[in-house]
Amino acid sequence: MDFSLSPEHEMIKKMVRDFAQKEIAPVIKEYDRKQEPIPFTLKRMGELGILGLPFPVRYGGQGMDYLAWGLACEELEAMDTHLRVVMSVHTGLCGMTLFQWGTEEQKQKFLVPLAKGEKIGCGAFTEPGMGSDVAAMRTSAKRDGDYYILNGEKMWISLASKADLALVTVKTDSSSPKPSSALSSFIVDLHSDGVKTGEIHGKLGVRAGSTGWISFTDVKVPVENRLGEEGEGFKITMSAFDHGRYTVASGATGIIRACLEASVKYAKTRTTFGKPISEHQLIQEKIAKMSQDYEIARLLYYQVGWLKNQGKRCTRETSFAKKFATEASFNAANEAIQIHGAYGFSDEYDVERYLRNSKGAMIYEGSSEIQTLIQAGYALGERADKPLRCEAPAYDEAFWQGE
Amino acid sequence: MKLATTNNSRRLTLKIIACIKQVPDSEAKVKAEGGQVTWGDAPLVINPFDEYAVEGALLTKEAVGGTVTALCIGPESAKEALKHALAMGADEAILVSDPALENIDTVAAARVLAAAIKKIGDADMVMFGRQTLDNGSGLTAAQTARVLGLPMLGWVGQIKVQDGSVIVDRVVEEGRVTVSAKLPAVLSVVQSIGEPRYPSFMGIRKASKANIPVWTLSDLGIEAPAAVVTRIELMNPPVRETVVEMITGETPEAIAETLADKILREKVL
């Protein structure tokens, strides 16, 4: 067993960290305060190849492995959550699911521009009245010749108003007794007639990110834009979450690290009762916990990256990583504020932003409660992974890096 | 310098050498311990000033065609700095490493670099950063030029190659000076050249697989150059006692007045 990162992985980490430090750090406070997306984030991430990092070169990507994707997410979210969210929805929910389930024609048509950053993608699953309860989905698609006609509304969609394409899961069979077979997934051009998008304001966190809604009114979607077969939407959505949750887990690990670094720095310089607060045992306890959690979260997502590289299903391990890292990041941010005292309560320091940003990830892409049920299901033997028609491919360096 | 024909236009193919160094990260706390400089376990990185040299070399290559070779003196670990240059887009990298080069001064470094540059052969342009982050003397570029017998253009912010010459804008305190020199020449590059590019992912892949040749002094056919400057003593700066006093007052004006009085009384101004 080898826990070390390759020189390539180390260089990727440094490159992504340098980008975040040089270009995002100087402006993040301003945009977070204004509750506005940083206008150049997507363009720069595209230009630098970050958006297409884990896709094969032949599909417009950078040919890096799944672990590199997680490492990039850690670095991005150590700066700010909105950067990692892009990797979750554009690269994960949309791009990686397309890569897993798409036909060669669909990959050429949709994945290539996504991987190159020429187009932006998102994943649209949640609705105003539905989150974890997928069976309650109301957005529908009806077949009409060579098209499907989509109607309904999706909500809490990251990049909704910035994206060109969305992977949308809708109900195609309202009479199906089995909710899981009633759903189908489509690649929808968000510039189509009948599509409207908007931003949601007043969020607790991820304020420099774009979160919104998409409404579909008689939107014509060509049959060739259906991902997978009719009725495979539930499986496709769960695959999307496997990818998305991996990025959420690795990103949340970045928050824990950021909290740890900020706390160590502050604790060594802030003095109370005649000595740096780092010498007080109650402060040390908090820092030790963050340090321990960072290590656990890191190892959990490294494991998922490794499993993905092997082409093994890892819904269970991804659930462990996602739940642990997101909850630990919230706790780390909470304690980081405590260590910073009154200053931590002010946006003069970053730790209050870390706390606000960390909360969302305990809710989206399968809340902590859903993760608990998934984990219990596996532990009790009530849940098992059945083979999928399209499994996520194992990382094959020659294939990924070949032209 | 060779002429190549590309797309019906005649392009130069310059051989550019970017000299780089590995230094402690800029956030490292450098201190003296037992007469030696130490930066603890701070990470080692490519000298940030040398990234501008690599950027200048790559921009020149892109403008007129050619190759960029990154050259570094250092221990085995300095390969990481060279890999950074490769990942930015350098075509090849060479490390000069020898136990006899552990504590060399800038004159010795210049002699070793000059020998390596001669061994590479046919260099048209040799680029340096304006200084290193650790020693910071900024002398090595000029000394290398002297050893090689080449013109030295320092503090370069813009580079143009034309008719076998290099025309540069030197960024000086008073403004900019445009000068030219026949190639080959040695340049030291400043920040005005433009922000160094990030390593590309393709570059990272190439760099991580690169087999970087290591040349010893015997490969260069030279003896370890004797240091001209010897460090006799190394001391940390005296610790300054600082006292923080919070100035309070009823109004901002009252606080400002008290502060101004104190500044004048303490003869700060």
C-alpha cells in the first residue's frame, strides 16, 4: 500500500493552489460580501484546463486521473467553496456522467466542449418540492416524435444561469409503479426556447458562487439528447451523485485544512494570559481535532480516488467520505471561529466564510441523513451495488492521455 | 542561431537557456543557527524571480521559434525546480550537481554555469531572474556574462529579436532604456516581462516523466571553483521589543490628536 502522491499529483496541487492564491484570494472577500459570482472564474478555470482535468485528452480533457480531480477540488475549496462547486456540477454531475453514460456521438458533441471549457454544464435534479425524495419529482418529459417535450422547474441548481447545457433528470413515465424506473435523463441546451433561468439570492454561504433555478415550458429536446435509455434516469442520477459527492468530499477536506492553517497561524500569534493561545490546552484540543479530521477526510477521499481509478463502484466509500468531510468541515470552521474569538465573528478573517460555506454541503448531493441511511443499508446487507449497463471506466493512462 | 522556414516565412530558431535556482519558499522563516542559514522544513521552490526568466524565454521562443533549456545548479532535490520550468513549457532541463558545489558564491556559480552553457553549446540567449530570493545579490547574471565574454543586458522588461540582435527595454528607476546587443547575449529579466504562466497539465505530465540529466564537475571538465567571498559570521537581526498601546478617545478627532502628539513626542516624524 502506497499512500504517497506522485510528482504529477504534487505538481497539479501546486498549480491549482497557485491559481487560487494569485487570482481568487485577492478578490474573494469582495465578491462574497457583494453576493456576486466572480466574473472571470469559469473563463480562467477553462483556459487553464482545470474544468476538463479528469477527462481523456481525446475528449478535450487534460488526461489526469480521478485522484488528481479530488486533489484539485481540495485545493480549490481551501480557497473558496464556489470554485469547487464548479468542479462538482460542470465536471462531475454533468461532464463525468456524460463520460460514463454517453454514446460516442454524445461525448463528441457535448463532452468535448465541456472539457475544453468552451461550454459550461450543470446538473439539474432538485425541484422546489423535492430534494432527497427523488420519487416525488414532478418535472416531466413526453415523447413527441423525434423530440421530448419538457415541462417543470428545477431549483437550487449551481451554475443554472451560467451554464449552456444541463444534465436534467425528469419523469418520463408517470404510471410506473417503481419510481426508479419512471425517470430519464437528458442533455438540455439551456439556450432552447422555453427555458428560463434565474439566480437565487440571500444564501447563507457560497455567496461568490452562482445558484439558481431553471424552468422548462414546452422545451423541445431531441431524442438523441437522451442520456441512456428511457427509464435509466434514476441510475444515471445516482452515478452523477457518485461523482459529485467525491468532489464535495475532497473539497470539504480543503475547508478543514484551511481552518486548521488559519487556526494554527492565529493561535501562534494571539496572546492571552501572557502566552500565545496555542499554548493553552483547550485551544490545542480544537487544533488537534481539526488536524485529525483533516487526515481522516483526506484518506477517505484518496480511497475513493483510488477505487475510481480501478474502475470499482464506490458509492459506499464515497458516502463515508462525503458525510465525514462535510460534517468535519462544519465543525472545523465552527471551532476555527472560536479560536479566533471576536475576530472570527467578523469577515475580516476568512473563518466565518468557511463556516457559512461548509453548511450547504451537508445538505446538497445527498444530505447527511441520506448518507447515514445509505451507510446503514450497506452495513445491514439491505443494499448492494448491482452492475450498471455503463460503469464508470477505470483510469487507463494510455487511453486518457492518447490523442 | 539557425534559420528555419515555417509557413512560408523565415523564422529564427533560437537556443535559449534559462538559468534557475531552487530556493526556500518566500513564506519560509530564514534564520541563523550555529553559523548556518536554516529555513526549517519550509518547502523548496523555483526562485520566484527565475519564473520570470523562464517566462521571458518562453515568450521569446513563441515569438521567433527555438528551444528553451532550463539549467540549474543544486542538489538532487533541485530537479523539482527544473520540473516546474519543464511544466511551464521548457523543452529540456539539466541539473549540475556535485558535492563540491554545496556552498559556492556567485563567482563560482557563474563559472560553473558558464561551463555548463558551453557544454550545451550554441546558446543564443541566456536568461536569469533579476536576483535570487535566498542570497539576493543579483550578481550571477553579470558574472556569467563576464565569464562567457558575452554582452549583459540587465533588468529587462521586454525582449525583441531582430536581425541577429536582441533589442530590450531595460526597466530602470528613472524609466525605461531601450538597448540592443548582438546575439548571443545574457539577460536578466524583471517582472515587467509579464506574469509567469502556470504550468499546463500537459506540461505537468511531461515534466513528471522527464529524465533530467545530471552533470557533475567532471562532466563539465572543471575543478570546483574557489569561493572568492567567504562567510565568516552569520547573525540573526536583534529582536525588537514592541509594545502595543491602544489609544482611546471620545471622538476620532481626539484619538487622532493624541496619536499625533505621541508620534511627535517619540520623534517618529
